[in-house]
Amino acid sequence: MAKSKKLTRKEKIAQSRKTGTAKGQQRRKATGNKEKIHLGLFIAFVAFAIYTNTFGNDFILDDSNAITENHFVKQGVAGIPDILTTEYRAGYWQARGNLYRPVALVMFAVEWQLFPNNPFPGHLINVLIYALCALLLFRLLCRLLPKWSVLVPALITLLFVVHPIHTEVVANIKSRDELMSFLFLLLSIHLILDHLQGRRKRALLLAGISFFLAMLSKEGVITMLAAVPLMLFFFTKAKKQQIIRATASLGIGAAVYLLIRAAVLSAQTGEYYDLLLIDNFLVGAQSFAERSATAFKVLGKYLWMLLYPHPLSIDYAYNQIPIVNWTSWKPIVSLLVYLGLAGIVIRRFRKKELWVYGIAFYLIAISLYSNLVLTIGSGFGERFLFLPSLGFCMAVVGLLAILTKSKLQDPASGLAKSLKAGKVPVLILLPFFATGAAMTMVRNTAWKDHFTIYETDVQHAPNSARLHYWYGNELMKEKALKAPTQEEKMKYLDLAIEQYNEALRIHPEYGDAYGQRGLAWYRKGDRQRAAADYQEAINRSVGSWKVYNNMGVIYGEQANYPEALKQFQYALKVDNRYPLPYKNIGATYLLMGDIDNALKYLHQGLQYATETDTDVIREIYTYLAECYNRKGDQVNFQKYNRLKEGLGGE
């Protein structure tokens, strides 16, 4: 057996140093991993903490059509099959729509099953998802930027987390669709990186499934089919074929979604919903010049809101952002800025710089909401900046690192050294972090309930006809109807009418405003003005069944029963899933002496009544008891009298 060679003193010292270096590298790596874990948890905590004051907020804004007035959601888990096979708003209205986003609605149905009519779980889940997204985003940036110190991903994620532009997405339960889409997108990219690093055999399959779920949450994420391969090109060593395969996995997920969406939407019945001026002010553009100029004006406002998110508003409807043409300076400046941004990306593309990718990401993500290629359901919305704002944050931090000449491209340096090296960017961004967090928490208080948000934002967007309309509705519903005295009730009804007048001054063809002003006049006892406003609403084919129902009530009070029935029937044609028109038809037939038809419609009304329709149910029982009394059916007469009394009837 050969003898082992004895090491010289110099060789022993070299080996010792080598071993020590390896151990030192292992210790630094372990320390770095712990720092990333702690930093990630800290950022997630910040994301959670700044939105905790939303937990006491009510259902608000579009929560009505997605949750509180959505027939499918209010069925709980029993409504999930309908949610999966119908258009997004099918549970709220019966017009044909063009959205298919079942993920959030399924979650809402489960939440309603467990916690009916309780907004707290919805707010809590939104904030938890936002915190989880923050954690996943930080970890993703750490993986994408291995040559940078951990401080850079931390700064990007913190800037994203505290940006006040996100308040609409997190504070509004309905915007769960946006949060879930972002969550599944992040998971998709993580899985693609797992595949590139050989960690999971089926990572690409799972990435495609995750992206499919992102699309099922909100279809706007489809723009990431361009942003993700660009991300892989900029930040990984993936070969061309690997990038193509990764993109294909996401593309397959998107294609499956589009096929399912097409099948669901093609199966719709009912009238088509025409996009109105109040939905998207770009509908009012009279030429391509006006449309394109206004679209670029909006794009400029998006950039400005990222830089200076104040004041914020839930609505920018007609005519808060007026139509312009190319004689205005705003679209020209915006066009030049966007051309400059695109030029930067093209010119510095091969350099693969972080800030350049941030610009590219923003341009890709905002493209779908520009209204340049196609007209979407809204002209401007803060929620549309949720995903694009990530590109903005990447560009800001990446550019700051270069301009301040901070030595942050050292992945081996710990957090302490990184903070020292990047103290200038940190000091610059620190006031923005503090201000953003404070602005976010203050803005959350405005989302307390409908009245608070409308009262606040009607001042932020005074030329939005829809905000005046909404504010008028709350003055009538929350103030006038709950007023302790008749004098106060009249005062609030007058204030509501003032808001409707302002809405109609801005937008004279606003049918819904005529309808609600008619209701205010009715409650003030002015039947003539009420009927005139209802007719104006009907002339504009307003899509609210309540207008036709209320017009029928006025005809009924005038003993014009045939015309009353006509209006009630039209209310059912608009939406036949509410018990009130059935009750009114039954009551009208009862007054006309047609007992059989009265019974038919009254029983149908009971089929559509829910636990929140107590007053309507009580009236139906009263009319049913009278119908059976007239027929001489004492058994059913006593039955419905008992049921009425069980609901507190006299």
C-alpha cells in the first residue's frame, strides 16, 4: 500500500485558507439567505400593516355587482357552477357582457357561504393576498437580480407596496380579480425560473396552469406574454429555445382560457350591452384625431399619477377628462414622452439594464388600457396602474442606482454593507416610502362606505357626472330615508336632487340620473315631476329595472292598471330575478279582480325573494292572504296570515 504524501507547512497553510474561504462563503451565503427571509417578511408585514385600517370598511362601489347584489355569489357554493359557466356580471344583470373572470367570484361565493353579508373576511383576504404578493415579488426579484445586492429588490418591492395608487385594488373587495391575477402571474414566473434551474420536472406545465388561473382572474395579464420572455432575456442566461418553450407554456394557458371564454360568452342570451359615454368618455370622440389625442392625454395622466398620486378618485367618468384633439398641448407632450421611453428601450435594449426593462415592462403592461388598440369598459382607472406600476418602480430604483453611482452590484455583500453602499438611493427614497404609506392609510379611510367615498371624491373629480349621480343616491338612501324628521328628509332629498341636476348638467343624456331624480321627486310627493323624469329615463332605454317598476307604481296610483302592468312587465324584461316587480304585478291583478294571475305572479315573487327582502315578502304574504280569502280558501288564507305575522306583520 502506497504511503500518503505528507503535506509541507506551506501546503497545509494553503489548504487551511482554502477550507476557511469555503466555510466563509457558506456562512455568508447562509447569512444572506436569512437576511432575504427576514427582509421578505418585513416587506410583507409593511404591505399588511398599511392596509389594516380597511378591515372595518363596508362593501363598496362594484362590490354590489360582484358580491352583495350578485345572485350567483349569494347562493354560496351552490352558485359556483353558474359562476363558472356565465359572463362575469351575469349574476347581477341579464345583458350580454364581454368579461369572464370566475376566480374572484368563486372566492366570494365561498366567503358568502361562510360569512354572509360580512365585508370583514373579504377585506382581510385582500390584504393577506397583497402581503403574499409582496413577499413573492421580493423573492422573484432576488432570483432575477442575482448580481445585485439584496437592497435593490427590497427597494423596488417597498416602493411598489406603499404606492397609494394601489388603494383601489386592495381596499375594494371586488378588485380581488386584480390581486389574484398578479399572484398567479408571480407564481408562473417563479415556476419558469425553477424549470431553468432544473428544480422541477413539471415546472413548465405548472407555470402554464398558473398563468391560466391568472387569466381566469383577470384577462389583462395577457400582456405578460410579451413582458415575461423579455424578462428572461434581460435577467437570465436562458437560451433562445428555453425562452420560447417558457413563453409557449404561458401561451397555452392563455389559449385555453380564450377558448373557454369564447364558449361561455357565445352561449349568452339577452340584449347586448352597448358601451355608453358614461362608461368610457372616449365613446364621445368624433374622429380618429380626437380619439388618439385623448388616449395619449390619458396615457400622460397615468404617468403623472405614478409620479404624483394626488388627488385620488374612484371615478374619472365623463366629463372629468374632456375629449381633446391634437391642438392641445397635453397629448403632444404625452406622445413625445412615450416616444422617448420607447426610444430608450430600443437604443439600450442590448445592455440589459434594470431601469430599461422597467420602462419596457410599463409600456407593455399599460398598452391594453390605453384605448388605442381597442375600446375597453373605462376611459381611465387607477386600478389599471396596478401591474404597470411594477415597471415604474423597477425603472426608478434601477436609474437611481446608476445616477447616484451606488455600488450595489455586489451580491456577496450583506444588508449592512448594502445599506452603506446604497445610502444615497435609500435616503432619497425614504421620504417617498413614508409619504406613500401615510397617503395610503389616509386614503383607506375614504373607502369606509359608499357615502364617505362619494362625498370625498366628488370634490376630487367634480366634473364626473357619475360621481354626482352616486353621491345623490347616497344622500337619498343613507340620509333622506334614515332621517329622524320629515324636515330633515326633505332637506336631504333636495341635496340629492342638486347632485342629480349637476350630473345632468355635465351629461344631459344620463338616463340613470333622470331615473334617480324621478325617485327623489316621488319621495318628495311630486308625482308629476317624478313621472316626467322616469319618462326621460325610459326614452333613453335605461338599463335599470327599477325605473320601469317605479313608473308602473305611478300609473298604479292613478288607477291606470293596464299601463302599470306594461311597465312592471318591462321591468321583468330588463331583469326578471327580483321579487318587487312580481309583487307589484300580483297586486295590480288583485286590484283588477284577476285572482288567478295575481296568485301566479305573487308566488313567482316568492321564488326570487332572499333573506334581505323581508319587507317585500311580508307584502306578498299579505296579498296572497287576500287572494285566497277572495277565493274562499280559508286554509291558505290563515297560512299566509300566519307567515306575515311571523315576519312582524300586523
